[in-house]
Amino acid sequence: MRKGHEYIGWREAETWRCMRCGYCCKAFAIPLKFIEALELTRRYGPVAMQIGEKYYLVKRNDGSCIFLRYNGPIAYCQIYLERPGCCRLYPFHITKKPLKGEGVKNAKIKINGTTLYLYVDATCPGVGVGYPIKNIIYKIVELWEKYKKYP
Ligand code: SF4
Ligand code: SF4
């Protein structure tokens, strides 16, 4: 399990909707694929940092992502259409093997004959409200498949 995340199976969560709270843009490091770091740096200047062999979005002193803005209480992303894959996938997390300690039955999905495990980060305030996750499973898997191909 990644530090700070509390993954539960999607069946346990049942529903989700983004509440535009901005929590995820403050609480976690934002990993970038190499191609994302390259492209965002080309467009916006020094917005990515390298730690070892990994790349991350630069954060402000208060821990928030440099692209996070607020309109009153509503958080929005300044680069919404170009946001990194990990931001598009959050609060969902897909694995090929079940996470230790998590209910396998609640996470298992079968897509085109392949078994995967779909988790949701229960620290996201949008988990448990909103719309049925079962209706967007294909979209989440599609995004994950696209993102994992990035160098
Ligand atoms: S923490 Fe959840 S509800 Fe809040 S902005 Fe992120 S995805 Fe949306
Ligand atoms: S890039 Fe946008 S969505 Fe991703 S952490 Fe920054 S503000 Fe949030």
C-alpha cells in the first residue's frame, strides 16, 4: 500500500464523485512519467523535479501542487486537460495481484478475460457519495492501460 492511501475494494466503496476539495492535490506526491515531466517542463518551465530515477510535480511550501487553484471553496486544476495520468486515475488504483490485507472479493474485476484488482483510496472525501463505480470501471481500466504504456 502506498503511504497515505487507504485502499479499499471498489465494491466496498460502491460510489464516487469528485467533490473538488483539492485534498489529493495537497496530500500526496504527484509522480510523473518521464514523457509527462518532459512535456510539462517544455510547456510550463521547471515544474517537475527528479528524485533518483523518478519524476514528480513541484509543490508549494504548503504541500499543494503548483497547478492547484481555488475559486472560493472549489478547487480546480490549472492544467486540467493536460493533467498527469496519476491525477486522472485518482482515487482509483489498479493492480494485477491483490493487495495484502484487502478484501480480494471486493476488488476483483474481469475485463476482456483478464483479472485485475480495482481499489479506491478511502481518504478521498468523494468515496461513498456520488455515482456507481461499476458504471465507470471500463473507463478507469482504459485510462490505466494507456497510462502504464507511457515511458
Ligand atoms: S480528494 Fe477526491 S474529492 Fe477531493 S479533489 Fe481529489 S478526487 Fe476530488
Ligand atoms: S496537476 Fe492538477 S489535478 Fe494534478 S495534482 Fe496538480 S492541480 Fe491537482
